[in-house]
Amino acid sequence: MKKRYNAFLLSLAMLICLFSGCGKTDAASGNTHVNQKVVLNEVAHSIFYAPMYVAIEEGYFKDAGIELELVTGFGADKTMTAVLSGEADIGFMGPETTVYAYNEGAADVVTNFAQITQRAGNFLIAREPMANFKWSDLKGKSVLGGRAGGMPQMVFEYVLKKNNLDPQTDLSINQNIDFGSTAAAFSGGQGDFTVEFEPSATALELEGAGHVVASLGVDSGYVPYTAFSAKESYIQENPEVIQAFTDALQKGMQYVNEHSSEEIASVIAPQFADTDEKTISTIVSRYKEQDSWKTDVIFSEEAFTLLLDILDESSQLTDRPEYEKLVDTAFAEKAAK
């Protein structure tokens, strides 16, 4: 009778675990393993996000039991909309959008739980080589910029102000072109300069339509440019999924910090089928040299404070939310151990 009772309890426990979606920990690695599909909406598809693509291509997400569906939102506003509407489980975007959503009174707070980039990932492109470029060279010129309130545009303005340029009066910034279409517009003759991510920046160079003259990542300094976030309700209902996801990201981060640009390029090449591997390697080297990626995925309070300062300086901040309201480091801290 006792054996039957014990067997019943064991079966019941297994059923509870199955239907509650609970995760289990890999004893050897200490990482959480789940069996769940996760829809991830990324703000853009760029080599700048190499640690995430390494995690995909090396099977780190799959090993953690995550069936990942990657969708490109083409803009942080669109990615945030996907997260808020439930179309995406996790968003990868500029964390400024989580501040906007919070200040606008979002009932289900979108919380940042991991960060992989610590510098801006875009570059200033000119029509001709400018070996001795100075930011003052933009005075009186037209530049294809980004969406008002978006991290690319705000960091651009931040750099301009650091160099004593007024974004409103010293130059003309075109912000009417959709994200992802500025390179084509520049190639077609619009603007004296454009601000581009990779691989678009290198593509313009290869076709002879433009030349990289400055890195916003170098000239802006360390900024929390992109982070992973999810609605608080999703995090509370799926902590094991968030932990497994963060563990996979940390492995991807470790890989890019321990391997050569050529090795990284070889791994992520399937993500960029239209870009040859040598070019991918060159771009990865450019990002590695300017220290674009963190060594862990922890979103620090210092980084969050800097984010709020940039928003404030760009007149985009209505209130300064507390760090603990919008950042949860528990998963990243566990993954980094």
C-alpha cells in the first residue's frame, strides 16, 4: 500500500511539473533547462548583436530547452509594441523604451533583465574619405538621423553636444526616413552624412557610396545601448524561462570575449547570408576594438543612471523611475556565476 501511495505521489509531482512548465537545473552546468517556445523581437538585425547570434548558432538556447523564434522589429517603438501586445515574449531594444512605457503608465511594467552592448553601435558615414574628420565638420551639413527619442538619435545628439554643436541649429538632421532605409536613401543621394549600423556602414563603403569617418560608440563613451526586457507578468510566470534565456546569453557573451573575430564571424555567418564572412570578420573586429560588448549581462545601476541622464539631456524624460522599478539583475547575476 505504501509503495502504491509513493508511486502516486511521484506521478502527481511529475504531472504538476509538466503542466506548470517548471524548469530543471542541469547538475553539471548549474543552468536551468526548460521546454518552451520563446518569441524574441529584436530592434534590428546587426552584427553589433553578435553575442546573441552566437548563442543561437552555437545552440545555447536549444541546449537550455528554448525553441527561439527571432523576429526583427525594425525600430525600438515597434519592438516595444510587440512586447506590450503579447506578440513577443521578450524584446531586445534600447532600454529607453522601457522608461517611456513606465512613465506613460503601462499597467504591466516592462522590465530589463539583461544587457549585452555597452557602447553605441552606429557610425557616421560621409560621401568622401575624411582622414582628419572633426565633429565641427557637420556644421551647416545635412545628416540622415534616427527617430526622435530613440537611442541612436539621442546618442548622436549627445555626441554633438559634447562637441559644442546644437542639434537644432548647427546642422540639419533628417528624421523622416524609416529605420533601416537610411542607407538606401543616402546611396540614392540624400544627405551629406548618414548614421548607420553594421553591416549597412560597411556595405556603403564596399559600393563606394560612403566612408566611415567616426564611431558614435567611441565618441559617446559607455552607454547601455540595448537590453533584453519582458513584461513583469511574463517574468513572474516564467522565471525558469528567463533564467535559461539569460544563461544562454551569458555563454554567447563569454564566447565573443574569448574567441577571435574570424571564429566569431564563422559562427554567426548563417545569420548574415548576404554578407561574406571576411566582411563579417572585419565588422566584428571593429566592434571588438571599441569594446562594444560587456563581459557579463548585468545591467548596472550606474548604466541606468547614465541612460536617464541622456534622456534628460534630450528633453525626453518626464520622470526618473527608480532603478529597481525597471531593472531586475537576479537572472544575470546567477548566469554570471
